[in-house]
Amino acid sequence: MLKRAKNRKSKVDLLPEDIRTSIGALIRSGNMLQKDILAAVNEMIDEAGLPEDAKISRTSFNRYAQRMENRGARIREAREVAEVWTTKLGDAPVSEVGKLLQEFVRTMAFETSMHMMDEADKEGAEPIPPKALGQLALVVQRIEQAAMTSHKVEKEIRKAFAEQAASEVEAVVKKAGISADTAADIKKHILGIA
């Protein structure tokens, strides 16, 4: 039995982009049977003046359609998971969602590094490539940078909120007839200056 090269492209992948785009649209529409889509694709190949051997077999087309369906299912699943989590976390402050995502990426980076070390420890294994280490270090750096930025933004938001609250309290206190000194003390207390 002949082994197929893993990186060998299917006949569909070798077609011009406009035909591949049409195939994708026809598959996604769900309005046609696969045999009808296959006939339409082979007709497009004829119209494009491509050689006879560029035509797609039923088996090749079915494999391609199945691969596209699997990809579509993974995308739909990812969207559903994201929707569930964003709905579940919708009431949480944005910074909390960001912190959760940062922790998720940190965990993935840690698990990846552990896997790389385990692989490198095996008998006769290649050492961890410097490029992989560099990429992992870059991921960690970006996670920490995002955490610092998130913390800074959160502090700025809290400060702006405190300033707004202090101004509103000052206005209310003055209307109530409290002295300017007392109003200033209350404002300083709200701003955390006192």
C-alpha cells in the first residue's frame, strides 16, 4: 500500500482560488446535493480551460467536503464555547475576564514548556530548539505585559471614578450648607488623600 505524503495538497486545494471560493460557498449554502456541487465544480474547471486531469473525483470531493464540514464544526463549537463563557462572565468586570484569560494562557504556556521538557528528556531526543524557547519566552513576556497594562488601566478607571464621585459629593455637600473645609475633607477622603 502506498503512503500518501502528509503535505501533499488535494486536487481541490490546487484549483484556482475563485473556484475554491465557489466550492466553499456552494457547500456552506446547503442548497445542493454533493453530486450536483461536484458536477458544477467540474463544469467550472472546464470553463476555466483547466486540463481534464484537474477535474475532481467523487471521492476527492467527498473528502474535501468532509474536511470543510469538520472545520466548520470546530469553528461553530469554538463560537458556542466563547458565547457560553462570555455570557457566564458577562456580569464580571472586564478586568476579571481579562485576568481569567491571562491565567488560561499562562497555564497553556506552562503545560507547553513541561511537555517540551518531557520530550527533551527522552532517550535520543533532540534538545529544545532555541526558536521554540524564544517563542515561549515571548508569550510569557506578552502575558505579563498585558497583566501590567490591565492593572494600570484598572487603577486609572478607579481614580477617574473616585474623582467624579468626589466632585459630585462636593456639590451635594455645598448645597446642604456644609462648610468648604468640611467639603474639602470629604473630597480628600474619597480620593484617598487624607
